[in-house]
Amino acid sequence: MQTFATIIHVPDFPPREKHSTIFKGFDELNSGEFMQIVNDHDPRPLQYHFMMERPEQFTWEYLEEGPEVWKVSIGKK
């Protein structure tokens, strides 16, 4: 079972703070660590944001895919 350094419940944050909060959590990870995000919709746009802002630095694995809750494991390479 995967261990997460942090779990971020995305709906708890105002829209303007969501991505910056997630990126801050990611940047605080050590290489080989994972964080989990929990969201109320598919966070695919966030994955594209990661591809542009942190290319080749992360892993992305869906753990749960809706319809009400999406959970994603994001690892730091």
C-alpha cells in the first residue's frame, strides 16, 4: 500500500488557491515521495498543468475515478 506524505482535499480551497496549493505540496515532497489529491471532478486539467510546469518530474496515477470522488496519487521522481 502506498504511503502519502500529504493528502490535499481540493474542494476545501477557494478556486484561485487550488493549483498553487497542490504545486506547493508537490514541491515540498522529497524524491520518491507521493501526495494524494482528492477532488469532486476529474483533475485532468491539473495533469496538463503539471506536464507544462513540472515536465518529467512527476508520476500520475488515478486511484479512484468518480463519479463523485476522484483520487490521484502524484509522485515526485
